[in-house]
Amino acid sequence: MNNDISVLIYSCDNYSDVWEPFFTLFFRYWNPSYFVYITTETKKCEWEGVITLNTTGDKWTDRIRKAVEQIPTKYVIGMCEDMFFRRPVRQEIIDYCYREMEKNPKIVNFNFEKTRTPTEECVYDNFSRRVCRCDYQCSCQPTLWRRDKLLELLSGSQDPWEWEMTEVSPDDYYYVWTGNEDELVFEYGYHNKWFGIQKGKWVFDDVRSLFMKEGISVDFTKRGYV
């Protein structure tokens, strides 16, 4: 067990029907040596190996901040519950990013999404630093965060879309994946198009074939289709 890193799944009561397919694929394609948490308002996630953190607040950041405050580790891997894994997670890259963050305290995060924003030179293998003042320095996509800096960035009261536009200090370093799109750390079907769930509804063309292949049964009518 790596006691320096935890995983936090950003969720809510209204998405509890998504937990079963999400965690089925999460643990099928990843066996993390970290504590795994999920934050939601009042419900309890019964999935084995998942710790529920019940938090409330006026805005999304209020709830996520309260959850992160309860996590004791130095680093947090954050992601949403609508990211359904398609293949094994590349743990060796997470380990590499962790080692580099241990060496350099100026690194705030490594974002594992394929970037759509401007970057500077590639300093670390397959990662480049986002240019100062660009959007998405804060991201709800899978990201390895330095916990204390994440808490600072969650200090406002914002919805997730506002939070992703947060201005950050030019003195801090934010890195994003600029490597091959076929070699992503977390492959969950996102290639600059819709995936999994969008606007609260299933992207039927994406998840139907995936769930059939993986032997997952879901009542798609509960939340409907895009």
C-alpha cells in the first residue's frame, strides 16, 4: 500500500446508478495500491474497497474540498464517476509522475488527459507544462494532485466548469499529457468527443457496445440517452 497517494472519485447521489458499471471497470482494469474514496452527499457506496465520504455544500467545490480535507495522503488522484475504463491503467506512468513530484515541490499536478491547450517544452516523458494563464490548469479529468495545492484551488465556491477556468500562480508547474493518444494512462473513450455520459444522459453509441463487451447490464432508460 502506497500511503502517499489516494484516489478520490468525484460523484453525487444522482449518479449512484453509475457506480456499479464504473467500479466494475475500474477494478477490472486497475488494482491500485492506494485507498479509494468516493464523495457524494448522503448515499453510501457499498462497493468493496471503496470508502464513502459524505459531504454537502452550496457548490461543487464546497463538497469536494470537504472530501479532500478528510484524505490524509500527500497526493490525490481525482476523477469523475462517468469515466469507464477500456484497458489496463498504465501504473508505471503514475509511479513516474509521483517520483518527479517528490523531487520537485513546484509541480502541482500531472493531468492525464490529452491536452487541447497550449503547452511549453516537454520536460518530462510525454508531459509538457501548460502555458501560464491558459484554461484547464484545474481539471476534473484524471489528474495526480499535490493535495495541499488542490485544497488551495478549491477554496472558492464554484461549479466544476467555473473551477476549471481558475487562474493559477505562474510560479507553480502544471503538466499535461502530450504523448501518443493511444498510450493514455487512463483510457476511458475520450478523444475530443463525447464519452460515457454527457449532460446527465448516456452516450448510447459509446457505452452500449462497451458494456455488452464487458458483460455489464445497465438500465439505460433511467437517465435516458443523449
